[in-house]
Amino acid sequence: MFETLDGYCERLDASFWSEPVNAVTNLAFLIAAYLMWRRTRGDTLAGALCLILAMIGLGSFAFHTFAQVWAAIADVAPILAYILLYFYAANRHYLGFRLWPAIGITALFIPYAALTVPLFSQLTWLSDSAGYVPVPILIAAYAVILRNKAPETARGLAIGAAILVLSITLRTIDEPLCGQLPLGTHFLWHILNGVMLGWMIEVYHRHRLAGTRARG
């Protein structure tokens, strides 16, 4: 659990501040979480997403400072929690499923990831970013499904998927471009992900508001 990890261009040794830019840019997650928490106050599910978003920032900060196995778990676990909760929200409120069907469909993300991640891992240039690739694909699928029923929500999801694709790209090229860019590009993954995850909460919030106006 306390083994030191070194997977990013910026890190040169095992010291706490060996990745200062990667560490500090986790503020993007905290800022996005705070702004969206203020905007969505009163919405329990959106509030939970904001809380997890803040935990993503704290977990990633721990990983890019302590750089140990336990910190890697603290980094990844909130990301998985955010993905599962957001897809539950999508199933419940975008697609209109009742509680248990929404939970059941959300649980299918686990076998979906288990089947697709190994396929993307065969693309060696993706390296450990392969684990994230199924997510924008699934977001895009929801956008396609909602294109007629909720076009504004579908457009918002498509934007989120596009930002995430760019973010994954910047994460992937961090090590290959290390010789040309000693700082690396991983810090841009943090900034764009903070924007993208906050935006996804905004898309959800707008969808709920549109539904409230339609019922009113």
C-alpha cells in the first residue's frame, strides 16, 4: 500500500512536491464542485455529485503528492463513484426509469467496463488511459438516445463527451511527449476534467429544471 508510484512526466523523484503543477491543478475539481454545489443547492442527487467531485480533487491531490498505492486508490475510487452515480441519474431522470430498474441498468456499467477496457488496452498507445475510454462512448450513446426526446440534454452530453475525449488524449500523451514537454500534459487532464465533470452536473441540473417547468 505504501509502494511509491511514478507514472507522470512531471515527477522526477519520490518527494511530496515532485509534481507541483499536477498537484495544484486539482483545484479545478474543488472549484467546479463548489460552484455547482451553490448552483444546484436543494437537489440531493446533484449535491452528492458535487461532494464526490470534491473527493476526486482531494484523492487526485493525494496521489500526485504522496504517489503511493493507497493514494492511487483514493484517486480512482471517487471517479468510479461519480460515474456510477451519474449514470444512475441519467437512467432515472433522462430515460425515466423507476428506482430499481435504474439501479439495475447502472450496475451494468461494471460488466460493460470489464468487457471493453481489455479491448481498448490492446491499443498500446492508450496505455493506462484505456480504462477511461468506455466512458465518453457511453455518454455519447445517451446523447444519441436522447436526441429527439431531450435535444438540449443530448447536446450537453455530447459536449461533455467531446471534452472528455480531449482530456483523455492529453492524459495519454503525457509520457510520450515528456522529452519535448518536461512539464507533461497531465495537468491539463485535471483542468479539463474539472470543467467536464462540473458541466455534466450542469447538464443534469438544466434537465431537471426543464422538467419542472414542463410540469408547471
